Amino acid sequence: MFGKKQDQKIDLESVELTKRSLAGNLKALVTVLAVTLSLFQLYTAAFGIYKTAVVHRAVHLTLILVLFFLLYPANKKAARSKTWLVIDGIIAAIALAAVGYIVFFYEAVANRIGNLEDLTRMDLIIGTLVILLVLEATRRSNRVFFFLMLLALAYIFWGPYFPGLFAHPGISIERLIYLLSYSSEGIFGTGLAVSATYLYLFILFGVFLGKTGVTDFFLKLALALVGRFTGGSAKACVIASSLMGTVTGSSLGNAVAVGSFTIPMMKQAGFRSHIAAAIEALSSCGGQLMPPVMGAAAFIMAEITGVPYGQLALMALIPAVIYYINVFAVIHFEAASSGLKGLPASDLPSIKQVLSSGYLLLPLLVLIYMLMIAGYTATKAGFVAIITCILVTYLRKHNHFNWKDFWQACEKGAYNAVEIAVLCAGIGIIISAVVLTGLGMRFSSIAIALTGGHLIPMLLMAMLVSIIMGMGMPTPVVYLLMAMFAAPSLVKLGVPVIAAHLFVFYYAILSGLTPPVCLVSIVAAGLAGADWWKTGWASVRLALASFIIPYMWVFGPQILMIGNWSEVVLAFICASIGAVAVAGSVQGWFLTRAGWPERVLLLAGGLLLIKPGLVTDVIGIVMVAMVVAWQRAIKKRGVIGRDAEVVKTL
């Protein structure tokens, strides 16, 4: 259907783990384990954590590791090997016994922790096994992350021999095993805490919501709203991806769910394959920034900063909207400059017909109300939203949610969560290395010294490092590393805590677009049958204006809803106009084709509008208005050739 099917297969496999095909009793066992994990998460979301925090996370990790080792082999060859299946079955059994030991004997171990010399040999063996199991799981999941974990452990052991500021006093083996395997400062720390509570539940919510048919609803709604306008298929992609972003919180998931439908439509409408893929990649990346279900890193951010998740999601709302306004403008200018029109009315759904299924939005509305207005915890809000997903299907005549649907949703939710949960466990080892050795605090001092204590160089350095670190690693891992190293440096230079963390979070997301390792662009290119390298660079070109957005809230925290409402509204309006102006400058199009003088005025005016302040806003508006007046005059005089035809569609 998309052409170049072989390329598509290669591209998609390059970013996905090899999954083992199971059958018979083993398949049934894995299904039961997956459903059990989901039921455990639903139960604890409703009634609170199981026993203690560490025990609760240990139950979660036990089931995650067993599932992971049974589902994901050591390599591609092992996926078809019966010998490796037996080996992985043994590893899964060891994981069940080792982490299960912590579940059942944690209280006894905790009583011995007062004096590390009282830890038994069994305690130390089990602790070592847990560390090794997490290392092996992360090796199978992400080699780059695994390498960072090895570096972290090496630094803990050999740090005393490092020179100067990088040296640390060292730590005993017994204390390290205790901290990593039994305390809430290691494997069972922040990352796994997020996975075992908010994150798993919201992944499950996305699966349940998908079962209601909301994906199809979002696509039809987007087409009904903008399909007939210039570049309608691409604009529908933006709207559908932004709506899906409120549910999935995953750039890759967003690209697959929406791109499977929108990319063929864009190609049919005249967009080149790599441009259609780039548009989908750019649209999908915003999903991790879009409330109420942001990316996994946002839950970690709430845990680190102490800002309630609902408040954090609300603060991210305006940046997310501005991001999509910018993307929408870029795509409009791209379509207009290429002379691409909208889709035929006969191919579009009726808005009235689409809205007849508007009840499907009830779970999302319930989630928004509970998180952002009523102030419920994320776990309670997620649990009620899942129940609402089931109930809402009874508002239609057919296809009610039944036990089979419930079982399948629980199973799929576990499969979707298992890989990210493994990485969340591995994050604890890196956090321990940074905290125990004091590297994080020393790094902030080094970074400030390198940038001379100036904010803009520090912001540029944080942006570049976030993007580079994001090449080949999941957003949560990149964010956490930057939260430990770069964010504290920004805070020391006067940036508000949440603004600093959102800054590095944003660029960790955009790293999915940037070559040479651009995972989201690769997936989109696979769906489009396009060259992934061309797609990656096209994504960067289309996203150029988006790279400026985080600087808005650093220099104007009103964008994060900090300040009175009049300031917030004014900042939002000016920043939105500025984002559109910068997009016009990048694309060389506004009301009509823009020459270099107009592009310079649009860029300067847009940047001035992005920076808060009455004087800069007034100058920026004047510059943009000059371009508008000039181009309106050109249109009145008449434009020849293709431009005249395009102008009529605006």
C-alpha cells in the first residue's frame, strides 16, 4: 500500500525490540501473568499501595521481569531457539525467586539493615541477583542505556581513583548492594515508584480508551474540521496527533496509531513521502507534552520536583498548545507554498455524524476534571477514568465492553508497559551513582564555570546535550539524566524549578526527530515507505521554529501559568503570534511567498513576540504587521502563476 515494503520492515524493526512468539501453555501462562499485573495495579490504584512502598514496587518488578524475560529474548537468533526459551524460562524463575524474596522477607531484611554487618549471605546474594537481572533486562531493552548503567557502576567502584572534582570517597560492597536492592534510593527508587503507580495506570488507560474507539473518533473529527482546507490531510494529522497525545503520552505510539491513516492520505493529496512522514513525526512528538496524559518522563518530573502531576500537566498546557499552533502553521505554509489543496468534501465525514459519538470523550473529560480541577491524585484519577471507559460503551447500542474486552485490555496494557518499566528500574542505578558520589552537585558547579555563569550559554548547552543524549535513548532516561545534571545548574542561575525541568524535558522529546538516531522519524518513514535520512532532516527543518519554544517560559514564566491571568493571556497570545511568524520565516511563506527581507522581519518580529515584555511585544507586532501589509498589497496587485492559484485557497 505504501510502497517500499521491505524498507518499511527494516525501519520499523530498527526501533522495536524482537518479541518472542509464544504458543500453548506458555502463552497462556504469560497471558495470566500480564492480566494479574494489570489487576494488581488497578487494585492498588483503588485501595492504596500494597504493604510498604518497597514491597509494592517489588511485586510490580517481579511480574515485570518475569514477563520481560519470557517475551523478549537475548537477541534475534534467540527468538527462534528452543534452547534459549528454556534458558530464559530459568532466568524468569530466578527473577521470580530473587525479587519475590524481597516481597516476602523485606520486613526481616529491614530489621537487619540497622547494622550492615547483620545482613546475611542470602541477603547479599539476592541483592546481587536483583542488580544483575535488571542489568540484563536493560541490556536487552536498550544497549545505550545499559552502557550508561555500567559506567555508573564503574564510577561508584573506581571513583576514588578519579582526578580532582570527579573523585569521591568510595562505598563498600555491602552498603552498595543494600542501597541498590533493598532501599528506596536504588532500583526501588523514583523510576520504579513512577512505573508502579502513575505510569502503568495511564498506559492501561490508553489501552482501555482505545478499546472504546476513540482513535477512530479523533481521526474523523480532525478530518471533518480541517480536511477541506489547504493541506487538509496534513492539518488533520496535526489535530488527530494532538488529540491522541492527550491519551497515549508516547511519540512512537502516536506515530503508529495516527500515521497509519494520515500518511497515506497526505501522500494521496500530493505531499512527498518524506515530507508526509516528517509531518507525522513532528505532530506525534508533541504527544509527550500534551496534557492530561503526558509522556512517562512527566510522571518522573512530578516525583522529582514535588509538583503534583495535575498541576504540572496544567502548567504544560500552554506550551503544548503553542507547539501545535506552530506545527499547524508550518504545515499550512508548506502546503500553500507547494500548491496543495484540501481533500474533496465527498471524502470527508460529516461533523454532525462525528459529534454523535462525542460521548467517547467522557473518560478523557473525567480525567481532566479529576487531575486539573478537583485535585485528585493521578492514580485515583486514572482508575476512575478506566472505569469510565468501560461504562461509556454502554451509551451505544452495540459493542459494549465485556469480560473478553477487559481481559484483552489488561493483557495488552502489561505488554505495552513492560519495556518502559524495565528502564524505570534501571534508572535507579544511575540515580544512585549520581547521588551517592555527589557527582550531580559537582557537575552543576562545573557547568556554571564553563558557561561563565551566563544563562543563555547554559540554556544552549542544556538544549544540545538533551538532544544528543536523546539519540537512541527513551525520553524518560534522557530527562532523568538532564534533571540530575543540567536542571540544577539552570535553577542556580535563577530559572524557576519547573521551568528548568520542562526545558530539558522538551528537548529530550524533540531528540526523536533529529538524525542520526531519530526514532520517531524512522517509524514515520517506515509507514510512508520513505528514506528515513531524508525524513529526519525534513523533520528538523519543519521543527526549526519549535526549537525556540522552551526559551519562552524561561524568560517569561507566564507561559507556564505563573502570574496573574491578564499576564498569562497576553503572553499566550503574543507567543502564539510569534510562533506563527517564525514558522513563516522558516518556510518562506506567510500570506504569499516571502522574500528574504520579509523573512528577516518575520523572524525578528516573532522572536521579539516570544520574549515577554511590553516594548518587545509592540516592536514585534509592528514588524509582523509590516509583512502582512506588504503581502496584502502584493495580493491586491495580483499574483501570477501558481502563487495566484494558491492565494485563492488561503
